[in-house]
Amino acid sequence: MGAELKTILPLIVQASMILVVFAIGLRGRLSYLAYAFRHPGLLARGVFAVNVVVPLVTIGLCLLFPVDRLTAAGLIIMAVSPLAPLVPGKMFKAGADEEFVVGAYVALVLASVVMVPLTVALLSVAFGRDVAAPIPLIASFVGTSILLPLILGVIAGTFWPELAGRASRLLTIVAYVALIPILLLIIVVSASKFGALLGDGTLAVIVLSVSAAMAAGYWLGGPRAEHRLSLAQAAATRHPGMAGLIIHRHYDSPRVMLAVVLFLIVSIVVTGVYQSVLLKRLHASQRIAGGAIA
């Protein structure tokens, strides 16, 4: 890719991500923002699944498999990054209601401001490298790229619900129309380089980490099946932008960011298959239950 494209494409991706978050916010209401705090047990389980289980599993797997140190750094940084803007959309597809999705997403993103710097410190312990993610840096990123557009959307959704509902669908389409071709381009350009990452157990580490994330989220998601499935999706879907920000501060090798891209691709595929299978089972059980009641 030319120098101009390398400058423009990240800006388009960032703008698209912000637009996705704003569109999600349009489906919410101000009262939803405190949902998770009215359910502290759910918040604690969510933080444990997202910010404790996934980083620890990924670090353990990187130590177990003969993964290159730079590749391992990329995988672990991705594992400790906050939830991606794609998460709420996946949670909606799992059947969760707007209050649960918006409330849980806001709470988990806020928790990441403290949890990400703490878990990034595990890199220094595990790999002997001084890596840090200062709280002001994380707070600035989370605030400007996630919380601000989300809250603005929620405010609009609260005061103009009908208009916000229509705008949410339109803006989501616009964002994905801009985002998907760029992601496909990145995959195509990077495809020839992925082979260098696959001979040392990297793929196994990613698949097992994502699987552990989904298992933890599903197990800790509470009594409702759609909430369990939603938290499973949230735990397994991380923000590559945050990972890239941390990597830019500490690493010069492109191998680290390449590991992040591979993690993102594999997690999208694995979570997509997982959700498809579980949704079919959930719908089948609901039809059986409905037939029995009838």
C-alpha cells in the first residue's frame, strides 16, 4: 500500500469504529447506563471473564507453546485490550436486550481503564520486558473512541427515540460499508506473512484463548441463555486499536502487530461459528418448549 493509503485507511477505520459505537448508543437510553451497577454480581463476573481469564490463559498458553517472543507479545497485548466496538452488535445478535448490552458494555469498558494497565504489567513478569499502558493513555483512548460517541448516541436515543432508531440502522450500514473492504484489504495484504506465525503454535494459542474466553463468558453470564452467549462474545472480541496503541509505544517489529491482526481474524471466525451453533440450539430448545406449552 502507498504512503497516502497507509495514512488514510487507519483514519477511515477509526471513524467507522466510532460511528458503530455511536449507532449502538442510539439504541440505548440514559437509564441503561447504570444497568451493570444495579447488578454488581454480573459486573464482577464480566470483569473476571474479560480482564482476568483471557489474559491469564493467553500468557499460560504462550509459555506452554514455543511461540516466538514478539508474536507472544502481540497475542497477550490483544488479550488484555478492552472490548471492541463490534461487541455490542454481536451481543444483540445473541438475543440480548438493549439495556443489558449497553449497560454491560459501558461498565466493562470503564473497568478496562484500570484493568488494562494492571494486566499489561503481566508482560513484564512473563517476558522480562518493561511494557506499560498508563491509565491516562487508556482513559483518553477509551473516552474519545468509545465512551464519548456511545454516550452521545444514548442521549440522542433517549430524547429522540424514533429518529434514533432509524438513524442507528443507517449509520451501522454506512460504517460497515466503509470498514469491511478495508479489513479485507488488510487480510489480503497480510495473508502472505501469516505463514511465519503458524509453525510454532501461534494458531493453537489464539484458538484456545478465544475458546477459553467464550467458555468463561458463557459460564459466568448468569441464568439467561442470551446473556451468557452475549458475555461469551464480549470476552472473546478485543479492540485492535488499543492493542496497536500499546504496541506503537514499545515495539518496532511488525511481527507484533501481525500477531494482533491474526488474533482478530481468528477470533471473528471462531466466535461467528460458536454463535451460529449456539443460536441454532437455543432456537431449537425454545421451539420445543413452546410446543410443549401449546
